[in-house]
Amino acid sequence: MPASDQSQTPAPPADADLPSNAELARILHEIGDLLEIKGELVFKTVAYHRAADVIGRAPVAVARAYVDGHPPALAGVGRATADKVAELARTGRLAYHEALKAEFPATLLDLLNVPGLGPKTVRQLWTTLGIADLDALRAAAADGRLRGMRGMSVRTEQAILDGIDGLRSRDRRMLLGEARDAVQLVADALAGLEGVTRVVPAGSFRRRRETIGDLDLLVETTDAGPAIGRFTTLPAVESVLNQGTEKASVELERGPRIDLMRMAPGAAGTYLIHFTGSKAHNVRLRERARDRGWSLSEKGFARLAEDGAVRTGPDAELRVFASEAEAYAFLDLPFIEPELREDSGEIEAALEGRLPNLLGLADLQGDLHSHSDWSDGTQPIEVMAEAARRRGHAYQVLTDHSVSLAIARGLTPERVAMQARVIAGLNRRFATEEDAGTAPPETPAEGFRLLHGCELEIRADGRLDYDDALLSRFDLVVASLHVGRNQSRSELTARVLGAIRNPHVDVIAHPSGRKIGVRDDLDLDWDVIYAEAASTGTVLEMNGSPPRLDLSVERARHAVSVGCLVAVDSDAHRVEEFEHLAWGASQARRAWIESPSVINTRSRAALLDYVARNDAPGRRA
DNA sequence: GCCGTTTTCGGCCCGACTGTTTTCAGTCG
């Protein structure tokens, strides 16, 4: 909805003043944490955390919807939570939250982050010893003042000291590429062991969350002993957190925590489901199992007795399945792709037979965003083109930076013309090889061509870096914004809208400008951006570079729902980075996006036809 | 706190590992 519509009458709060979904979620989680420490009924605290999660990933701006008088129906958000969200949306504050916070020192919640410390222990530390922050806890542990408490010993004190030290060094979450490297390290080490049939990453990495905290790995083996032994003694292991007969956890040197679990051959289906999660998805499955008389755990489905307890003795019955699909089928559900398992509507969709036909990496016919050493890439045009061709793509768009981005050696119009000649020469060779049958076997039927594009800078004053005459000579133009990031929402939005409305601009690259863990999103009026992109046919990019993943899943899902097309791009600056396409595709899958909404699932002919139509005079406002 | 054609009250998902226990609570995923 246009922001200008809000400016007249007795002004409801502007979007910028409303708490975001993430802020609402943070407050509700904090209430849940505080109630845990307070010793409140566990189901009540769980309800707050669940409501926080649901609101945090809701597809609409929840506070906005409350202010506008049409709060969304969200499973897990009942009357009490709705009233609190309404108060937060209306006033920006929540009396209940503030009263609760006033009961405890503000720093007490920090203690929950120490591994091994839960709400019960934190409460005990505070009430018996007055410990309310990490420094006090460290001092007490170092002085040996904890060992008198129930459940505390000298060893616990040391574990707490170690845990506090670890907090400082290990608070960063991994990006997808780093997680993949750690997975590979362990998988390679276990692969050759006797009895090991496979090693599978599970958890949030398998669901392709944009950042990964801990890694979960499953090893299918007849005997867990050797695998766990090898795992806990890997050279990269800094410490072993725990180790049993079924599972073990380690921390890598300056790296992540990794959990390894054993799954029994022939029974992997429920293990994979259990350890892939998400927790919320699993809870829904277990509820469904229980309704049907079975208790679901990683081990399989155990038959329940009349009283709701698991049957034991001669009446015991455990159903196991080799594959996830079979385990889902036992619950009369179709297979649900890991990227969808967030309890964000996938169970309902599965029941109603309307699960999306998700985009696959193989559906991509090309890539609209890449660089060479002509600007800030590291490899020659030919090397990049050859690598793209060997991927079996029909096109790669070379989009070196435009002139004003001097730090990236942006191309002058003269160098653009030179580059065009280089590309034409390469394409002549590709055509000759295809005619002669000497092109790589991966080459698709329509052949491979390197398309000439550019990454066009949207300058701080809103002007574009090249004039229309030059822009019209490119096969495809992606526009992006790297400078003047701190302007007001209205200024930034106007700059992006200017690019969207230019008939020669085909794609807006990494629209939010974020880098995960480094810098925040641009402050844009997103609803206006989506609407204009949809009406002009300008494509919004899902950039697959792991620090970007931009658009985000939530934004991409919203954009497509209002009629936008997206492009899944690598933004490769060297050959190895073409693999970013896989990360980008996984984010599109998380956003429930299907192939028709992704422009680069189209053939080269269809892509160029789309661009030509959108470039036609009068096509745009 | 949430939720419901087995319920508007009384339930609410499951198991491994750890540590300090003499049979189990707390934490974690």
C-alpha cells in the first residue's frame, strides 16, 4: 500500500514507527524466558515462544495489520497474545512485559546463554547467591562458591567457566558455504569406516536456513562405536561436549558445534525427519501420530495403549521405515521437502494436496548476474563463460560493474564497447563448435551464449550510470545500489523506483543490500517496490551469495504473491562461485517459489523475448 | 497460554546425555 495514503487523516503510526515482526518476536521470546525463570507453568512459556516464532516468520507485517484493524489469524496466537501484540502495535510498549522485566535484573537473561544453564539453575543462582550477570557468575565459579548448591560440584564450576569463555568466541552463526565445508570434513572422515553406509547432514543446514548455528549429522551404520570414536578424535576437534552410545557432540577448533547421531540401517526415515526438524514441524507430526494411536520418535512409530502410554512388553509394536517418504505416508502425508519444514503452512498444504512444485536447481537455464576481471571479478571472461557452458546452461549474463563504481573498476562506455567485441568473438566460437559437434556434451539443445549485460549503479542522486542509448545495447541490465545507503526511506525508495521504471532495466539485483551479520537492509518501502516491479515486469533478484541471500525468503514469498517475477542468480566473481546458484535456489524453495515465477528457468530465446517486450516503448509508465 | 466433533476443562511431543545420584532432574536438540 502506498505510504502517501497514510499522510492525511488523523495519522495512524507510520510503518517506520511500528515494531517489526522480528521485534515482536523478540519481546514475546523474552517474556517466555522470564516466565521460565520465574518458574511459570512450562506450557505457558512454550506458548509464548511458539507465538513468537509464528509472528517472527509471518508473511505480513503483523503490527501494521493490527493497526489497520485486520489482525491475521495465526495458529498459536490466541486472545492473550493478540491483546499484547495489539498494545505493542498501538503504543510501542507492553505493560505486562515491562512489569515482568522489573521483577528481574536486566542482565539475568544473559545467563541462559551459558551452555548447560537452564531456567531452573539460573533462578537458583539468582535467589540463593544473588548472581545476576555473567561477570558475577564467573567470579562465583572461580571462587568455588557454586559447589555448595544442589546439583553443583567442582566440575560444574569448571564447565560454567568454560561455557562463559566459549560464549565470546562462538557467538557467530555460520553462513551456508562454511557449514557445507564443515559437513564435508566430517563426512569424508567417516565415509570409509566399516559398517557405515552413508553420512547425511540434517538440521537447519538440510533445511537451508540462511544461517546455521549447530550442525547435525546422521551416520547410518550397524555399529555406532567406531563412527563416534573417529568423530570425537578428529584433528579439528577442540573439545568433546558429550559422548554416548548413540550420539556425540564436539566443538571444532575456532569452529561450530557438531552433533553426530547414529541411525539404524533400514530405519532411517524417522531419524531423518526427527533430526532435520524443524522442531515446530516435528511437533505437528507427533501430534498427528498421537491422534492416530502412535508415538513418533526418531526410532520410529511406537503403538500407544488405551491410556495413551507407549505399549510395552509383548504388546509393544514399533514401526520403522527406511525412507522419509514412507514415514510421511504412514501419517497419510505426502513427502514434504526439507526446505518447507518450518510449520509455516506446509502440513495444511500437504493435507489439502496443494504442496508447491518447488524450483529445482536443474530448472535453471542460465544465470543473470556474474563478473569477470574486467571489473571486480578475478577471472577472464572466457574462463567464466566456459565454466558456465560446462554447467549445461543455455546462457550466462556477464554483468560487470558500471562506470561510477570506481572501487570495482566500473567500465567506461569505451570499455563496454570493447567488451562487446570480446563477447561476440566468444559466441562465434561457441556457435562454430556447436555446429561442428565439438561443444561440451552438457551443452543444451539451443546452445550456449554469453550474454552481454551490466550491473548498473543507481547513483546517490538517483541517476543511472549509463544513458539510454548505451543501455539499449546490452542484452540485459541488472541495476543495483551500493552508495548512499543511509538516505531516508523516501529517498532510497525513489531511487530504486527510478531504476524499476527505466525500460532498459530488467532486474533489480540484491534489492535489500544486506550482508548477513555485517550490515542491515536498506530502509525501503517494500510494498511500493513490489507493486511497481510487478506492474512494470522488472524482475527482483534472489542473489545466492551466502552473505547476501537477497531477497530474503520472507520478502521473496511476499513479492511473488503480489505478482513479481524473481531471478535466482550467482553474482559469481570467480568460477567456484557459480555454486551460489544452489544456495539461491534453496532460498527460493524455502519461499515456496515454483519455476514459472523464476525468469531464468526460461530458455534463452524466451528470456530475450521477455526483455525485448519490456524494453518496447510505451511498455512502462 | 492455546486449543477442541472424543474436550470450553484438562490436556499439551520425545529421547539421549550428564552429573550427582542412591532413582532422577535438568538441559538440550
